[in-house]
Amino acid sequence: MKINILIADDEKEFNETLSQRLEVRDISVTSVYSGKSAVAMAEKIDFDVIILDVLMPEVTGLDALKKIKNTKPLTPIIMLTGAATVENAIQGMKLGAFDFLMKPADIELLMEKIHTAHQFKQAHEERIRKAEIENILQTHGW
Amino acid sequence: METSNKKAMFFGKVTASVTHEIQNVLAIIKETSGLMEDFILMHKTNQVPDFDSKLDKCLETLKKQAYRGVSLTSNLNGFAHTPDNIQSAIDICETTKKLISITDRLFKQKNVSVEVCECTASCSITTDPVIFQMILFSCIECMIDTFQIQQLMVNIHPKENTIGICFSIGDENFQYPDFKEKIMQSSHWSKITDLCEQINFTAGMTPGSPKIFILVG
């Protein structure tokens, strides 16, 4: 099954081109152009990985990260920015970002980060499933 | 704070915004050329549907971004040369348009579009070009930060020996009963009046309509 990702970047042409480059690498991409739309879309769909631009109007990437982390704590989020200051990176990581990349990112490096983030999510979900099964077994004394 | 510090802060803010924009242009160019490379590589082994039109679209994007980059860098270069002389003759319309073109991203971040109405006559003045641009920028920030607006209009009216620069809210039907009070309370307003005093300009508000203006000359 294809990895399903969400990209939020207000720079429309960058967003569209990056989406196409990921699609030719067998990634399924949903594009949105604001932090607000990213939060709304993340609530509706369970994405494997989310990529957020830091600087977006109204709801910034960091605001969107906070909101998405509240509703989808397991979804790994990669922050992408053209103004990668150390402060942005630290703040994003503190807020629970999986990783941070500076624009223009190398596509192979981004692919690597997407795969790592996806594997991390899968492993995390697997651990939760096992814990739930164990809990059921213990509750019933099996 | 000293004027030289304020000038440095203003330069930092504008430069940060425009270089961010240039980085975006370069990021698009990089991704678009990468996408072309992807298509060409795929085409060698597999037939890519609409290969020619896909390449044409990429080339169109590259051309558009190259023009955008050239415009940004030439306006930034012009801006960088403004402190060369303490006093210089400037065209108010041109300077206003160029300043807005390099600071546009800062306003778009606040979801506001700023438009300069076409000037009907040439409006030149000899003044401190940096302080003049700081006044323009502060007036725009004052209107945007004080009111929840989506559009701001900048009109330049030459009249006899005076030139008026007017900043008004795009939505003319919207009512702002306490406009004057809110502007007066804004931290930007005292900054505007201080800067105007330094170069003998006058800042004011139009009674009964949500506009602020600067009188030059």
C-alpha cells in the first residue's frame, strides 16, 4: 500500500511540484495551501506522514503542528521551511515534530525522512496494538 | 531608541522578508528542474503520458520563477542602495510600489493584500529615503495591525505644492466608528508621527472615513 502523506505549503507552485515529485516515487499526496486547511484535513484523514511549511498565513506551521498533535498524536510531522532558524527547529521539535528540513530539500533526503517517519508510526501503532491485546488477555485472565 | 537603530531594524525586517521570498523562488526552480529530470529518466525506460506538455509546463514554471526572482532581486538591490545618500530625490509612486513589492509577503502572512493605485502625475521629492520608506511601511502596518482587514489601498495625490499619500481600507462599506481612537492607541501611530517630524511631513486622519494620510512638502 502506498504511503499516504499530507503537504501544507502556501507557496502553490512549490507545493504542486513537490507533490508531483513524490507521486512519481509512489507516494500518495494530498496538498493543502494553508495551516488551517492542514488541521481540517488531518482531522478527517489518517495520514501516514504530514509535511508542514513553517511560515503560512493565519495558522502557521507551528500552530498547525500543535493542533494536529492534539488530535493525531501518532502522526509524524516533518517541518519544512525556507527560513530554518535554530529557534524554529527547536520550537518545532519541542512541540513534537518528527523532523525538520530546510527548503529546498533534497528529494532523496526527504524520501528517506518520509520512510523513517512512516516506519516509526507503524512501529508505534504495533506497540499500542500489542499492549491492548495484552490488556484484554490480562483482564479476562487468559 | 535611536533613529539609526530603528533604520537597522527596518532594513532587517524587509531584507528577511524578501530573502525568504527569493528562497521560495529558488526552491520552486530546484523542484521543477528535479521534476523535469524525473520525467526524462522515466521517459528513457517507460513512455510518460503527455511527456512534451509536461516538460513545457515545467519550462513555463521555470521562466515565471526566473522573472519573479529578477524582479525581487532588482527591487532589493534598489532598496539596499537607499541609505547611500542622507537626502535624495525620489519618485514617491515608484518608491511606494517597489517597497510594497518586497514587503508583500509580510502582509500576505496577515492575509492582507496591499494595492497602490495608479499615479496620475509624477510626484518627486527630495528627502531622507530611508525614513520616507519607514513611514510608508509603518502606515501600512498601523492599518493592518489595528483592524481586521483584507485589503489596503494606497493612493498618491499630488496637489499644488503638496503630495498626499492616503492609506484606506479596501472595503468601503465597513464602518469603523472608533477609527481615530484605535489608531491613536496603536504603537505604530506614535512611531509614524515621530518619523514624520524628522523629515517635516505631516501625519493625519480623514474625519468620517477610515483613512490615514501623510502630507509631503
